[in-house]
Amino acid sequence: WYQRRVRGLGLVTVWAQEQHLDLTSSEPCKPCPTDGTELGVGRRHFESQDVFVDWQLKKPGSVPKKGESKLYYRYYHVFKEGELEELVEQVPGVEVVQVTYEKANWCLVFRKL
């Protein structure tokens, strides 16, 4: 049984293609390899919106020795400014409440009508 919760709020967060917008760290920034804009510490440069991101499988709580961890690649779509909002606006019975950019992520709050 499902009860519709009217006016309920939800949050969606996605990686932003615009990784250079928040340079709040005191650590030195690195230049983007293609256009020279500064990327925040730990940020990535995405050549396109559809990418494979490396992910390393490690045992919880352990420091892997050389050759012990395995590197995998996972598909990810990074979002441009306005793209997530456009997608959510297509969903019937939902309205966008707020869109923010924080720590290289687009964050969208929506309300169920």
C-alpha cells in the first residue's frame, strides 16, 4: 500500500561538470589540462559529460599493499548547469524548489505536488 505524501520534499545531488566553480580550499589548485581554469583540490576535469570514473575496491579498514586492490571503471554522467533542473521539470506532479552548487555538485530540492 502506498500513500501519496503531498508537499513532501526530496533532494537530488549529482556531480557537476563545472568543477572549478568553488575554490574554497586553502590548498593550491591545479590547472585544467585543456583550458587552464583552476580546478579545486581533488577535483576532476571532464572532457565530456559521459565518462568512466576510476574506482578502487579496497577491504574496509585496511591499507592495500601493491597489487592487492583492483581498479574498476564505472560509468557516470556529469551534469551541466541547468540540466538537472530541466529533467526534474519534466516529471509530472513535481516542482523544483531550489538549485544550488556546492563542492563540485549540483543539488536540487524538489516538492511533490
